[in-house]
Amino acid sequence: MLTGCRVPPSPAPFFRVFHFRPLFFFPFSFPPRPLCSSYPHPEPAAGPRPASGARGGSGGGGERPGRERGPSFPRFPRCLREAPGMALVPYAEGWGLQGLRSPWATFRFAGRTLRLRQDWQRLGVAAVVWDAAVVLCAYLEMGSVDLRDRAVIELGAGTGLLGIVATLLGARVTITDREAALEFLESNVQANLPSELHPKAVVKELTWGKDLDNFPPGAFDFVFGADIIYLEETFGELLQTLEHLCSEQTVILLSCRIRYERDNNFLKMLKGHFSVYEVYYDSSKDIHIYKAQRHSHKDDF
């Protein structure tokens, strides 16, 4: 049983302890007001609770009654742009930033305690563990996917939690993000994997839509992404990257919270090239997991 609780819609900082089979501890507060970005960003991890069951269909594109919307931020000049593949955004002081300053987040996955370094002050949203990553890790740990000796690539890895868990579950994982986050990402990977698994987890730079020849086309069994579809200006490059990485056998798993209509727009774009189904929904966190595969394999879902 996975337990947790929701983030109250208040900017006031607070401190809570969450339990995640058997331990998940992460103090946090509501996301702060962005200083330079006009786009909203994901909410920090608060520990998932499994939904009553997976739901089929073609991606769950419509709004549902009672859905909580993301926080409404005023628009600010984009004095710093978020480049495709990773969000690096400075945030104003205050407005509940205290919890996100926490330098560590601790989890229990695959029989191992994972202690991940965070660095919100320097790397912004790229250096905080988000709900979508935790929910997808739990989904993988439940045995929904056999990762033993499979080739996996994670996009927009951030803190590296998802790639680390995939490695612990037996996969050979290429963990990617933009160059500015690689040193931070590498430190988490090295610190949380036993030495004998280090060769199975490779940290590598990947900016979506650029230098894709550095990655063999169609060479991966799985492509993972957690909360990577919230920034509309990256959608074209992300889709181009997925098309390059995927063979007809490759399975994409995207974990996300649908906050705005533009998120559904990406799913519509994805459906133009892949068969897309929702395979899991965490109602307590409002996190969806979508599975996508090239159209010729639509009968495999």
C-alpha cells in the first residue's frame, strides 16, 4: 500500500512527513512564483497512492469534472528561456520556497533507500523530485513492466530518480538531460547505485531535437519521461526525438499531470505518430501514465 496526501492550494509554507513503502520523507511547500518564466511548472513530489485501476482509451484528452487546475501565475518577461529538454528557471525568494530548498529527498524503491540531492536554487525545476517521477517508479516496481536486461533511455531526467530505479530493476539505462544538469545528475546516479551497477547506468547529454545522431535510432526497448510535456515550445523537438529513438518495438511511458490544454495538445501530436493509451492513473496525485508505440503495434496494448 502506498500512502500520501495532497498539496493544499495555499502558498503558505508547511512541513509534513509522508510514508512511501516503507519510507518516503520529503519536506516541501507549494511552488514559488516564477521570476522570469511565463510558464507554470510541476508540483514537487508528495508520494503516490495507486489508483483503483488502470484506464484504457486513447489518452484521456478531455477535462474531467473536479480536476484541480495548476496554479495561476502572472506572466513575466522571459528574460531567461527554458531550452528544450530541461527547465532551468530562477525563482523569486519567498512564496513558499523554504521546503524546496531542502537539499535532499529520500525514497525506498527496489529494496534500497535512495537519497537524492536537490538544488532548486541553482537549477530550478530540473533539480527537484516531482510527483510524476515517483508515481512512474512505483508503477515500474509493481512489476507492470519487465525491465530485466532491457535497454532504456530516460528523457529530461532531472534528479535521476526514475533512471536509478529502472537500473535497480534490471535495465541498462541511458539517463539524459541538458549539459547544465549533467554533473548534478551524475552525482545522484553514482551515489545511489551499488558499484556493480554503475556500468549499467550511463549519464549522457541530450537536448531534444539536436545531435540525435549521438543516439542509435530505434536502439531502445523503452523510453521514459516524467513530467516532461508541460512546456509547449519544446513539443516539436520532443516529438522529433521520440521518433528518432523508437523502433516499432519500442515502448514509450510518459508520466504526467494534465494541467492545461496545451498538455493535451502534445498528446494529440503524439497520437499522429504513435498509438497512445492511458495505462495507469494515480487519483491522489492526479498523475497519468501513458503508453505509446508505433501504430503497427496498436493491437499489443
